[in-house]
Amino acid sequence: MGKNLKFSKDKDLTTGSPFSLIFSFAVSMMMGNVFQQLYTVVDSIIIGKKIGPLGLAAIGGTDWLIFLVNGFLIGLIQGFSVILGKKFGEKNEKDFATYYKKARLICLVISIVFVAGLLVSSGLLLRLIGTKTEAFSYAKTYVDVIFAGIPFLVFYQFFAAVLRSRGNSQIHLMAMTISSICNIILDLFFICVLNMGIAGAALGTVLSECLVMVICGYYVYTTRKGAVTTEGKSTDDISVHTAGSSAVVQELLTVGLPMALQSVITAIGGLIVIRCVNQFEIDFLTGYTIAGKIYALLEIAASSYGMAVVAYVSQNYGAGRHYRIRSGVRISVLMGVVTALVCSFIMIFFGTEGMKLFVDEATVSDKIFVYGQEYLLILGIFYPLLYVLYIMRASLQGLGNTLVPMISSFGQLIMRVFCAVVLTLFIGYKGIFYGEITAWILADLILIFTYFLSVKKQ
């Protein structure tokens, strides 16, 4: 490996204790994601206090639409990181540079296409998901600003994925910490000082993503500029139009698209569910939204374990060290279950207190807290299932199997929609809550079965 190619924080995950490697990587990701979710929570708290329950309901009604878009883009880029991690594990820096440059070009193209298409169709999309009339103007303003900032999201995710593929989680942590603090300050300034309302909340989010993009992008650019391969050739000389580049694009999309579609399938289920939620009273939508914010905050550790496992498995798979994959996944599942039980305790016993941070208790209906706490109680009882889902899905993705995780997401969609549309006819709004649980159960069964078949062949 050329001396100029060293990322100062690169980490080889093919040697050393699996527990230490995965845990330290996951903790770094966790801390970064905590800060990311922190500003999301602060957004909601400020909106709830300054704009009121209607503002919160508007954001809650757009969550799944934004997840549909962001999930596709992030899933696609996560697929790119699987291939980059494999090339890093193989110690093939020439191929790493080739795939990196081609993936960067794909990110530029999809940024332009998505911004243009979504800004034109945002109103139609909001009507399709049944956005309440009284919350429509808030919701459209919010999603338009978020969609305009998609290029920042895409390249922030891409540069962070490049770093993760090389075992580097420290730069992303630093960037997320700085941007989250900046976002909180911007929220207070835009909403409380400039009185920009819901547009200010969205603008703060977009600008914070821009800051992360700049920090991660600058680090990737400066450390890769002038890098050399093992043959002593500069990676700067590798062109995106080299021979075989179409095969590179095909491989990137073959791995990335199933991961992107996996998020799309999940989001479609969520959009159908939110359409059902919108049919209930505004207090239910508000309580559901607030509980969802707490749920998302406690989900951070699960997604962080998933990112760590993808990096660990892809590197070891590239290095041909299959025995390390099995031990690493076992350890990850154990860590995940223990963490999930802690989160369950928080949701069950402190859920109501957490919800009170988002709205002024004296000015809202008590029904908001009743609905929200009931949702958190059901989630908390079954929460370890979600952590197992994240880890098993990441294990298969790291092995290059992105098809089965996509199929598992389709299974989740079926369960969520069935419960929201059919089960609610028998047990009312609780059917929506149980849709989440049944989705986890079916996905876990599919993923665990496939994982054991995969490792048995190795």
C-alpha cells in the first residue's frame, strides 16, 4: 500500500478481537447518530413549543415520505460502501479508487434528478398520503426545503460511507457532533429569533447536512489526493471513463439498488400506515408522532450496530476470513439484545416523561400522552427483535447478499399494511402498533434462516 494512501484513522477489521473492533466502531457511530437525532428531537421540541401540535402533526405526516426518498438514497450509497469495504479488505487500492470515482459520479447524477423531480411533485405526493388539510401548508413547506437540500444529504452520506468502508468512524463522529450543535443553534435562530416557523426547522436540518458533507468531503479529498497504488501509480490518474467502467457501474448498482429498494419497500408500508393514521383524530396523530421520535432516538444503537457489522463483515469477506465473520455476528447479536433491553426499560417506564418534552402539557389533550405511551409500551416489550433484525440484515449485506434483505423488507411491508388496514377493523388503532411488531418478527425469520444457510456454505 502506498505511503500517501493512508487515511490516518483507517482501521483494518480483519485482525484483532471482533468484540473490541465492532463495539468501538459501533460506539463511534452511535455517538455520531445520537447527535444527529438530537437535533431532530430539538426540531420537534421547538416546533411543538413554538408552533404547536399542528406543526408536530405536519412533520409526523411527512416522516415516511422523507424516509422514502432518503432511504432510497442512503440504501444505494450503503451498497456502494459494501463493495468499497470488500476492496479495502482485499488491499486492492487501484480497484478501490476506480469504484470510488464511479460511485461519486453516480451520486452527482441522482442528486440532480431527485431534486428536480421531487420539487415538482411534492404537493401531489402529500395529497397521495392523505395529509390533513389543516396541516398541508406546513407539510409542503417542510418537505420542499428538505428536498432542495438533497445534494448535501447524498454527498454527506457518500463521503461518510467511504470513510466507514475503510474502518474509519471517527471523522463522521466529529462532523456529526459539530453539525448537530450548529443545527440546534440555527433552529433557535431561525424559529425563535427570525420567526421562520417550520421552514426554519427544515433549513436548519439542510444546512447541518451541508456542514457534515463539507467536513467528511474535505477529509476524503485531502487524504486521497496524490494517493498511490501498490504498483506506485497515482490514483489521480484513474479516470471514470476507463475500460470496463460500465461493468463497474453495473456492479455498484447491482449491490446498491436492492439496498435502496429495501428502504423504499419499508417506506411504502410506512406511507400506507400513515395514511391510515391520518384517518384518526389529530390527538392520535400527534401522540403517534411524538412516540415515534422517542422510538427513533432509541433505534440509533441498532442502526449503529448495523453499520459496524456491514464494515466488519465486508472487510473480512474480502480477506477470506469467514471464521471471523461467524464469531463477530454472534457477538454483535448479544450486544444488540442487551442494548435493546436497556432501551425497552426506558420506553416502558419513562416514555410519558419523554413525551412531555415535546409539548406544553398544560395546553394539550391528555389523550396525546395516552396514545403515545401505549405505543411505546408495545414497542418496548418486543424491542430486542428490532436489534436482531438490524444485525442479521447487515451481516447478509456485508456478505454481498442484498436481495434477501430486500425480500425481508417486502415482508415487513405486508405485515404493516395488513395490520393497519385489516387488524384495525377489529382492534382499532392498536392494530397500527402491532403492525410494527409483526413486521419485525417476519423479517427476523427470513434473515436468520438465510444467514445460517449462507455461513454453512463457507
